[in-house]
Amino acid sequence: MVLAGRHALVTGGGRGLGRAIAAALKGQGARVSIIGRDGAVLHAAVGAGDADACAPCDVRDEAAMAACMADLARSRPFDIVVANAGAVETGPFAKGDAGSLRRMLELNLIGTANAFRPALPGMLERRRGRLVAIASTAGHRGYAYVSAYAAAKHAVIGLVRSLAHETARAGVTVNAVCPGYSDTEMVAGGVAAISAKTGLAPEAALAELVSANPQGRLIAPDEVAAAVLHLCGPGSDSTNGQSLMINGGEF
């Protein structure tokens, strides 16, 4: 129970990577609060014992996030914030518009900032805190047909690296975890979209996605959660401003 007495927040914590991360943090003794847009999904996660408290909130709404986090932190301020909420839109760049870029930046980048900012002053005052952004391998390289998403995830890593310098002497670390294609609903939706657009069988579409991973498989949510635990646990004080790849050696 290496995180006993800590309070962790996970955005997008009701399903997929977020729920796996929440459950892992709770399993190590942390009190875990989760935020997401679907209240029923959040309450199901709490009911299953994967989190202690929840609140519906859109991470893109700065004022709502500040109020929601203040309410959840009444029992104890946040020691750990994991900005996991995100989404991807696919399509050729030439057929997109500025709206798709704005949507990806608002959810993936602004949503991360809106999760970090309310918790940071208290962490700085206590001289202890862990901020973790769930980015993507798309934050390090380009992928066809997800240019807006890749741009947003590159920006998330830039935010992490810059903020890490600001907090380096105050006991707060800021890091990113960058999974490759993972075994989540979001990736399943991507497989379905590829299949519908190309006529490939779902199995062939999935094989195309995982072909870049030398291990030839999807990343398990528990593997991403283990990386988060490492960044939040003892012995991680000097791990700061890093972008930890969980991708089977893709590059």
C-alpha cells in the first residue's frame, strides 16, 4: 500500500485506460476520485470498487473543472492528478478543417491543463505532488489520418516538459505516459471505422494497427496503469519531465 494516505484524481476514469489506472492507484492504498462525462459509467466504476468518489464534468470547461475538483478535494487535497481524458478524430488532413484541430486541442491539451491547474497550487504549498498526462506515441511521431490528434498530443508533451521545469525545485514532478495502440474501446472504435471505410475484415484492420508494434499486439491497460504507479510511487522523485513510452519497442 505504497500510496496509502494519498488522494488521486483520474480524468476519464470511468472506462478504458482511466479505469485501469484508477483501480491500480486504489489497489496501492490511494483514495481515488474520477471525473468523466458519463455519470452512469463513473458510478459503475465506483460501485465496482475501482474508485472511491466520482463527479461528472467536461474537462474542456475550465470553470466547471475548478469547481468539481474543489468539491472532490474537500476531504483531502489531491496529491496525484492523472489527466487521462482524451479522444481522437480520424480523416485526411485535406478534408478536415480548423474545427477538428480545435476539438482535439480542447479535449487533449486544454483538458490536461484544466486538470493540472486547480491542484498545482496546493501541491506547491505542500512541496509534494505528482502530475501525469496520458499522451500517446502520436505525441512523438506522426500517423496518417490523425494529424489533429497527433498535433494535440505533441502539445501535451510540450506542456509536460515545460511545467516540469517550473516545478522541479518544489517537490512536484510532471510526466507523461505514451501508450501505443491499446486494448480499449477507443481503439476498438478505430478498428471498426477502418473496417467500414476500407472493407477489411476487423481482424485484418486490427492486424494493420498492431503491425507497427514489434511485439505485434495491443498494449494492455494494466501495463499503462503500472507505468503510472511507477511515476507516482516511492523512488520516482528524480523522474521529471519524462515521456515514458509503453509501445513494445515501436520506435
